[in-house]
Amino acid sequence: MRTGPAPEIRRSDERTGHPARTERRRTRTPTPGPPPTGLGTEGTSGLPVFTRLRDTRDAHPAVARALRRTLHALAAALVVGALLMPNTAPALRPDRFTRIPAEAIIGAVLLLALPRRPRIVVAALYGAGIGVLTVLNLLDIGFTEYLGRGFNVVLDWGLLDDAQSYVEDSMGGTAATAAAVGAVLLALLIVAVMALATVRLGDLLARHRARAGRGALIAGTVWVTCTALGLQIAGVPVASDRAAGALKGQTRRVVNTLRDEAAFAREARADTFGATPPDQLLPDLRGKDVVIAFIESYGRTAVEDPLIAPGVTRTLDARTEALARAGYRARSGWLTSATYGGSSWLGHSTALSGLWIDNQQRYRTVTSGDRLTLTKAFRKTGAWDTVGIMPGVQKAWPEAEWYGLDKVYDAFDLGYEGPKFSWSTMPDQYALEAFQRLEHGRKHDKPLMSEVILTSSHQPWAPIPELVDWDDLGDGSVFDAVRKAGKKSSDVIADSTESRQEYGRSIQYSVTSLTQWLERYGTDDTVLVLLGDHQPIARVSGHGASRDVPVTIVAKDPEVLAKTDGWNWTEGLRPAEDAPVWKMSSFRDRFLTAYGSVPHPTKG
């Protein structure tokens, strides 16, 4: 009789061929006892969930095998699709996902070379990195659609708060909260799913190491061959390093941003008119009431798009004739804005500072200094009172001092008691009437220089205000019925054609409101400078649209327009297609020079 330890028997796992756990041969049958806690006599409902799943899998091997293969294929599709994913909406085409990604080949070789535990860690990190890159690609797509540029990981996080505020104003607080939570959850889900998918693929490669190694070698050879020969299908290269290019682009964007800060600070300190004495600034406009009015999203698209332009150009021509009957003449040209689709403050600051301010870092840098803005030049002379009408400002705005505005009326200072029109806090017609009541119509010891920001043409262009009798404006309550009769923003946002049509209507409304105000309240000494801040978003202006916006000067005094004779601008409110195009950052110096200012530069 054997008295030593019971012999060990190793059994192999029938599914994998790997040794199963070691069992000991028992020398006696155990005494039956009560069932384990939680395990009744009527079934296996108390078994742990993983045990039940394993039993179900073993009972249906064909289904389990099909499910396993489906998950493998889905994981591969997710990883390869993410590696090939473009970062612009027009590039999201099926042919972009039929290429061979170099990053997948390199990743497979790396995972094949690692033992189990390091492989799992590396696969999870690799997948998470792919997930983060996918999120950045999605942000690039969104920013390109709305702002005409990619997402900047250094500067643009603050704009996400503005995006949530825009959604709240357009769609309501519940929709904004849901969108914010959904976006965060989606980003986390993408990263987690990509990590799990890559770990699964790593395990699959390890179980079929020999075949996977041969496949990676063949794929690498094909990739190198296609690259060397420049092979393409329908104009798209077969070999791809899209993910590496995206990562390189993001890195370059960060490096350029960091380098730009110091260089721009020096540029901002160098000012052609920075040391000009007050008596040598704007001498040829002394005694004039000057209004610098920005119309939101008023871009070249409004004048040239086949669907939008007919209505807008009819309005511009009709308003040109109406102003002429009132004694006014106008000249118009084009400016290339520093921004596109949004971030209006970048356009405003570029036009008024003479600097190219195309990102938030540049804006913070310049507004923290003492750069001479065009509006501040009027105040520096001591010959004008300066005021800002800012219906879109709904919180503290310390930049008022940098702009050189003695007094600012924000959304809460204009006495408006009517409804909001989506993002816009009040109709332009009301804002202009409030400007007349609070400042322009009052008696001043000095002429008035005013900066007016009109917001009714801000996206989503629904509902749009309607013009009412100026005498009926009151506190704005008259617009309650107008808003209720207007279109819903949710309906317009979802339809590109509808967005274009309503955008055109909003520009017609804003231009008409401003020029009617000028007819009604302007004098022989009123000078209006009218310009757009940027083009509308790509859904309206189209991908690849220019960044040009109209700019117009209107006056009764012929001497005022005579100062611009050398500009070759078009007569009237509508600039010709071939009218001169200047960078928006050149406008300040050209305007100051035209009206007699003498340069006295400061060095950077």
C-alpha cells in the first residue's frame, strides 16, 4: 500500500492545448455534506456570473467561437480605423480607411516581442494613446468646422466652456449639460475601448505567434514597397502613416505656440504710432462723431454665395440708395480676418490693434499691454468721448480699458426686457435705439467715438428678429411675439441649406437696422465704419472659403471719403469682387494715416 503523497496528474486544456491546473488523486471519497452557501438544489442560479458564462460558452462552442471572432474583427477594425482616421470632415471618406497603417505593423511587431505581462501593459498604453489621438482628431474636426483651424491643446480648452455656453443659449440648459456630460463620457469611452481592443489583439497575436509574425513581415514588406513606388488607389496612397503625421502635427502646433508667445510680445511692443503725440492723431476727423460697428459673421459669403447673395446684395444696393437719398455716400473693400467661424474678439482686436491676433494666447498678451488701439487713439487725443455698446458681453470685461473706452454698456446696461434670440441677447435694432437714447442722442461737450458690436447675425441664425417701427421699440417687449413666431434653432442647426438661408436673412436684418439708424439719427458730422468680424462657419461658407469680410466707410462730408481716394474701394455698401483685399491687421495704420496721423514708432 502506498503511504506517500498522492501522485500528481496533469491534464491538458482541450481548447488551448496548455496544461490545466494540477489535481491530486484522492484516496477516498469525501463525505457528502450540505451544498455550498448560495447554491440551492434547484439549479445553479447562485454560481458566480463568470462561472455561468463559462458554462454557457462550453455548452455552445460554435456560438462562442463566432462571438470571439467577431470581437477580434471589431477590435481590429476599431484600431485600424482610428489609426487611419482623418482630422477634417471632408476627408472622412471610405477610401481613407482602405490603407495600410504603418503604426499597426510596428505595434504588432512590438507586442509579439514582449512576454505576457509587459505585453498587456504596453498594449493598454498603446491603445489608450490611439484613443487620445482619436479624441484629438474629433476635436480637430469640430474646430475646423466652426473655426476653420485645428484644435490647439495648449490654448483651446477654455473655448470648450464657450461652446457649452453657446449650446445653452441656443438649445437650453438641459441640452448643454447633456452635451457636456456626453462629450466627456464619449472621450473616456473611446480611450477605454481602444485600450481593451489593443489588449485583445495583443493576446490574439501571442496565441498565433508564428502566423502573426509572418503576417507582420508581409505587411511591412508591402508597406515599404507601396511607399517606394508611390502606389495609390483613386489618388490615395496605399501606405499610410496617418497617426504618426497627426501626432507630429499636434506636437508642432504645441511647439509653435510656445515659441510664438515671446516673439509676439516683442512684436506688440513695436508700434508705428505708439509714441505719436495726441495732437498728431486723427486731425482730419476732429469734430466728427465716429461709429465703428462690427456686424457678427458678416463675411464674403454673404455677398457671393449663390444661395445667400441675391437677398443680401438686394439689401445692400437698396440701402445704398436709401443712404444716398439721405445725403450719405459709402465706399467698400475687403479685409482678411484673423479668425473664422467664431472667436469674434480676435477679429475685433486685430482690426483695432494693427496686430495679427489669431489665437487666445496672442489676445491675452496684447490686451495685457498698452498697445495703441484705434479706439484708444481717439481717446488719447482728448478730443472725443469714447463709449462701447456691447450687447454680447454678459460678464466682467476688463479689456474695455485696453480698447480705450471710457464707458461700456453691456447686455445688462441697455434696459432690454424682451426675449433673447438664441445666443444674441437682444435684437440689433433695439441695441442701436438704446445707444441713441443713452449716448448718441445726448448732448456732449465733445464728439463721440463709439464701438458698437451687433449680434443678431450670430449663429445659429434662429430665431431671427424682424424690424419693427422704431417708435414702438420701448423696452423690447414688442419682440416677444416676434421670437415666438420665429424658427427653432434646433431645426436650423441640423439643415445646411436652412442655415445658409437664415444666415443671409440675419445679415439683411443687421445691415438694414444699422443703416436705418444712420438715416434716422445721423448728422452731417456722423462717420460710420462698418465691417464684419469673420466669415460664418463652414456649414454656411463652405470648406476652403476665404476669410475675407466686407469693410465700409459711410459719411455725408465728401472730405471724409476723399481721404480714401487712394484705396480704390468700391462705391456703395457692396464691395466689388475685385475690390482691394487687405489683411485686417493693416486697417488701423491705413486708417490713422488716411486721416492725418503722424507716425512716431516705438521699438519692440
